[in-house]
Amino acid sequence: YTPSEFSAALAQYGITMHAVIVRWRCTTDGANPQHIRTNPAFPGRHYIPESELIRLVTGNRHE
């Protein structure tokens, strides 16, 4: 997912997280690369795998 797509997918499950916040989480120094990835060819492009959506929706906070 892109940050905007991820935000929309979360909204379907009743979790409100604006795309700007998602993008901020992508660039945080502590961002876990298993949860949020940045395209090395395009540093401003972030991708969030579906596993991160599932982790947040199910409440599984374990790394």
C-alpha cells in the first residue's frame, strides 16, 4: 500500500490514521523495515505491506 491507500484501508476497519501520519511513521528513524518500506530508487515513495495492515487491525503489537 502507499500511505494514502493504507490510510483508506485502515478507515474500513474503523481506525483513523491520516496519510500524513502514515508517511511520518514511514520516515521515523525507528521505523521497522518489516512494517514499512521505502523504495530505494525513489526515497520519497513508501510502501506498507499488507502484513502491517493485518498487524494493526488485529491489535498484534509484537514485532
